[in-house]
Amino acid sequence: MLRLSRKTALALEAVLDVAFNARPNPVQSRDITERQGIPARYLEQVLQQLVREGILKGVRGPRGGYTLARERRRVSLGEIVRVVSRMEAEDDDTASSAELGEKVIGPIWREAQETLLEKLDAVTMEDLCLEAQRQGIRRAGETTTDFTI
């Protein structure tokens, strides 16, 4: 079964956390670590790469953190998956150099990946935030109002 890598899944969760919680203030990485259980060592590395790729914006200062660099409806899952895939490819030396792997399996695998990325390009952070709201997930710092007396 085709699976997202753990790094990709964690990056998607981190960006969704920023999209869902960064209103009006930026989200600090330590808050993402607490809420999502993402290791800080990995999180800072991927957040910085997402800033360089124009998906997130870093805000400096004591109340700084991260916000989306664009509107939620303009950030797709496919973009994030591509960023993390490039990061992982830099560390991967397991690519096959065998003729069968390169000429037979490789094209099929690339076609499957492109099909998946096309599907992920159609899903935006706005879609995921609306789904989180539909499921009753509260934003950080959001409290429920109790009208019972």
C-alpha cells in the first residue's frame, strides 16, 4: 500500500496546525510540538524549509512564530508533500540503478505519484480547516461558552 512517510505526515499536521491556529497571532513551534507531538528537532527543520518555499512565513520577536504565507485556500497538500519529498530525496541513496528498476518499475511508480499529487493539489488548507471545524475541533486558546445556570 502506498503510504506517506512519517516526515510528510508530520509536515502536513504542522502546516494544518498553523493554518488552523494562527489567527490573529503567529503559532510558535513549541505550541505545535505540544499539540501535535511532533519532535522539535524535526519540526524546526521542516518549518524553515516551508518558509524558504513560500508556504509559511516566519515572524520574528517574542510573540513571533509562523503563519501561512498565503491564504489558506491557496496552500495545497500537494505543495507540502513535494517540499518534504525533495528534503527526503536529498538524504535518500536507495534509488535503484538496475535496468528493470529504472525502465520498468520507475515509470509506473512516477505515474502513480503524479496521480496522487494531482489529488492532493485539489485539497487545500482551507478544506482541512473547515473539516476540523465540522468535526468540532477547537482552535488553540478557544474556549466554549457555557450558558447553563
